[in-house]
Amino acid sequence: MEQSATNKGLPAIGVSVLALLAERPMHPYEMYQTLRERHDDIVMPVSVGSLYHAVSRLAEHGHVRPVATEQVGNRPERTTYEILESGLDTMRARLYELLAAPTPLSQADHTGVGELHNLTPETVLSALDARIAALDGQIAEHESLLADAQVRNVDPIYLLYGSYATSQQHNEREWFAALRDRIETGDLTWPTPT
């Protein structure tokens, strides 16, 4: 992670570590527990090891520093870190970049949708049924996790991404269901095979 005018090299886990430390000093295992409590681990695979690595890299670049080390019983020694001003600046700049730029669609979606005419309409309908069913399952799971977090009184500010992701899934489901209807009714026709 070089400090420069842009922070595009700062990975998502680095941003998450800085954001957690902006709340309060923590040790990496506490960060892991907090991310899991907020269900952030669903979209960003995270382990205690990956958090230790991210904290180490952030410390090397002068964004965080250790403030205390403790050992309780037979547990491993835990070092608590705090964010420094350069870490706050880096986090804020990267968050701005992430919020300001739309995320490009995946290559898989581009190819799958753009080339579906190379399959028979029946095959496409079957694939769309499978995708819609998978989206229904994901939506139900995410809505359940959001409801669970609300019951546990997780501050709504920490649930924004879950709400955003669920909204995106609803929109994706609606679009693919409408495409399915267009194919099934014959509104969308296939080119004549060559």
C-alpha cells in the first residue's frame, strides 16, 4: 500500500480494519468477531490470519500502531492497535473512491447475458429458472441475517451494505424474471441458426 494521491491498492480488508480501528482500538481477533457479528464476512471472506496480515501491513505503512499487549490465561498474546491520522486519511480517501465509482458488471454476467442466444430458448429458460431460484435463496438468507442483526440491536449504520446488497439482488431477480417472461412469451426472438 503506497501512500499516493490514490488508494486503489488498499484492499477491502485493509479498509475494514481501518474503519474498525476508527471506532475504537481493537486486537485482530476482536475485529474478526465484530465483522462476523455484522455479517460482513458473507461478502468479504475473512479469517483471523488475514486480519493479522492486514494489520501488519497497515502498521508497516504507518497507518496503525500497537498500544497494548495482553495475555489472559492460556490464550495467545493479543496486541491491541489504534488508527493513526495517516490511517484515517487513507481510509477516508479510499472510501470516497469506492462510493464515487460504480462497480463494473462481472465478465461472467456480460458473457452469459450477451451470448445467451447461442443456447436454445428452452435451455436459457432452464438456466434463468435456476438463477432466479438461487437469487430467491440469497435474498431470503440476507433478509434473515438483517432481521437477526436488528433483533440483536446492531446499529443500523453497520447494516447498510447488507441492505444495499439485498436491494441489488431484488433488482437483479426482477430483471431476470422479466427477461424470462419475454423469452417464454416470444417477445424476444432468437436469430435464425446459420
